[in-house]
Amino acid sequence: MAQGSRQIQSQAQQQIQTLSPQQILVVKLLELPAVELEDRVHAELLENPALEEGKEESSSDELGESNAADSETEGDSNDYDSLSDYLNEDDIPDYKLQENNRSKGEQAEEIPFSDATSFYEILKEQLRERNLTEHQRELTEYLIGSLDDDGLLRKSLESISDELAIYAGIDATEEELEDALHIIQSFDPPGLGARNLQECLLIQLRRKIKKGKPNGLLMMEIRIIQDHYEEFTRKHWDKIIKKLCCDEEYFNAAIAEITKLNPRPGASLGEAIGRNLQQIVPDFIVDTYDDGSINVSLNNRNVPELRMSRDFTEMVEEHTKNRANQSKEAKEAMMFLKQKMDAAQGFIDAVKQRQNTLMTTMQAIIDLQRPFFLEGDESLLRPMILKDVAERTGLDISTISRVSNSKYVQTNFGIYPLKFFFSDGYTTEDGEEMSVREIRKILKECIDNEDKKKPLTDDELADILKEKGYPIARRTVAKYRQQLNIPVARLRK
């Protein structure tokens, strides 16, 4: 007997929470530390012509500065001013590199952290993953040591061959060095080991082909850099368009993609060659004064103030006045202008919201840990978790987590990651809450001052801590001792 099947249709109510594009933008900006925010803002300024640097102005301000604005507009008529970066490799602006910029005025300190991985170690780690002969490995390591701060090789292979023979007693032909250099050029980030900026950009473009199916736009980008690099550096767009016989809009899209490439790939590894330290830039500056007052400010460094473009605003107003008699092309132009203006305003609002959220969070941390900010004594830090700050600010725990991640604060007593101020608490039988960090500090002091011929057992440590006002069990002492990487008593003799 044949069996049939039937479909049953039913309805179910389900509640799904989705984030708007604006909310997603706010979340992404919130996660960025100070240095990365600079890069993000400058990238947005390049991509959106409706956004420009400067304070938002009232109508009276605009009237008084209209003449100055006209002269500025004349100087900014070229849509591709950002590409002047490539006229001279030494003139590439800092925001194109993922490095720490310095502002001209007063700025926060930059503190070195010695636990960073050096430039050489990152590249040698990738080198260890390759199956090479001993000779190839020697040549590749020497070339790594010859790279400059940008991750580029400025020396000729001929001179490097002479250096190897004279200083290292290694015979190497230019062909062998070329092969070794290609190994480095296959490392990440793409562009390392290039001998000039043109080769650096081509390496990055060709890496894109290897990662996916090549498309027409990508091949156009390669042709521009490979065959018309001189015109590219001089911004002779008309000449290139004529030689390539391409559509201007398509060409503009290719140029926009090229400007996103990294002209100094070595900088993105986090530190310059020859340094073993990573520069940490604080996101907040907290000043404590003798009268007990505490002031907190954001370290905006080189992040410019943003405003809507006057030109775009005027064009939209003009299109709005003549809406009745507009052609199809004019309406499409109007739609483009409005989209760019909406994106610009959305970005300005997101940056402002980021600043407000960061300041609100940092102020709550200061209020909860006020004794520490006044004295700088770590033992004064009270137990504090994300929920405590969330409840004080009215923000979500996830928001507090994003703010505290990868952010640093400069105080009168040094620079600390925000995570430093968060720690669990220990509750005694009487309901008194104590900081685990404080208990661990006292425990370490007891062990440091013990008689090494007769080290203290966990039971004895528990008794001492109880006398000092920290009534915790022996097993808790053992747990904290292990967290401090301190062995048991018999191994401390």
C-alpha cells in the first residue's frame, strides 16, 4: 500500500532582537582603542565626501567664515587628495599606518610594556613553519634583519650578498637571495619584503587573487599599479583612463580600493624594528589633586572634530528648491547626496555616543575605586565586577565589557588597563566583602617574609591571615597560593 505524505502549515510567534546599522557602528567604535579610532575616523573622512574636519558651526559662525570656506574649497577640489600619500614614500601620512601618532599639544604619556612580541620574533615564527634548507634559512633570517621600519627592503640584493660574504662568511648569489626574499613576501601581513612602494602594493593585490576568484575590478587595480604607476603617483587620472579605455566610475572604484592598501606593512605588526617594547597609548587621563578632587578626560590625541560638509549641505538645499523640475539624473544625484549626508551624520553621532559611553563608564569606575585613585595603593581596590559598573551607569554589561577591553587609563601612579580595576570578592561568614586581590597581596607578603628554613604551611598561613582580619579557610589559602604560582611549604625550603 502506497504511503502518502502531507504538509502541515503552522504559525509560531517568535521575538528576535536585531541591531540597526547605526547600533552596529556604535558597537564597533566602542570596541576601538584610541589609536585604532584615529585610523577609523581618517578612513571615514577619505571615503565619505560629506564628512569633513572641523567643529560643527551655527549659522552665525558660517556667515563670519564664508570667505575662508571658499578658499578652502578651492584647495580641496580634487577628489583624490589622499593619494598624494604615494607621491613620495616618506610623505605617507601616519593614519595610513597602524602606529601611534603624536599630537602637537599636550598629550598623554606612552608607556612601554616589555611583554610585547618583537618584529623579528613574529617573522621568525612564520619562518619556522617553512620547510627550508639550512642555507635558505640563513639567507631568509639575514633578509628579515635587513628590513626597515616599514617592513620593506631598501638595500639591493647585490649589497646584501657582499655583506653576507664579508661579515657572515656566507656565499650567496643574487638568485638565491631573490628566492629567500620571495619567502618573506609570502608572510603576513602582505607587502613585507617589498623593495619599493609599487612592489608593496602589487604583492597585496596579488595576494587577493590567491585568496579568491579574480574579478575585473581587482585586475584593473593591478594594471593601474603595474603598468601606470608613474601616472598614478602624479594623479594623472585622465591619462590612465584613456590608456585603459575604461569607464570613469569603474576607475574611481579601483582607485578607492587601492587607497585601502597598507603602504607600510611592517607598522601593522605592532612595533618598529629594533624595539622590544610596545607603546601603549591610554584612552583616559585621570588627574588627582591635593584637595581630593579627581578629573577624568578622554585622550582624543589626533582624532579630529567632525562636521557635515558645507558643499554637500548647500547642494542638497539647491536640489530641494528645484525638486519640481528635476530630471531623473538630478533625482539620482539628490539620492546620492542624501545617502552620503545620512552616513556622515550617523558617523558623527556614533563618535559622540562612544565618547559619552566611555566617559560615563570611566567615571563610574573612579567612583567605585576612589581610594585607589587618591592613594595609588593596590590594596585599596575593592571587589568590582562588570555588573557593578553596569548598575551604576545604567548601561548593559556587554557595553561595559566592550569599554573595558583593550582600553588603558593614565593616572598619577602609572598607566593601567581597565581590566586591572575588576576583581572578584570574597565574602566572610559575617557577610563582609573583601577584595581577592588584597588577600593575595597579604598572602604573598607573608610568604616573602617567612623563615625559608621553616616555611609556613597553608594552615599556618590561614591562621596568620585570620589574625590580620582575613578569616579564610585553608583550602582558599591553597587556591590563592596556586594562583600566585607559589609552591607548597616543603618545596620552598
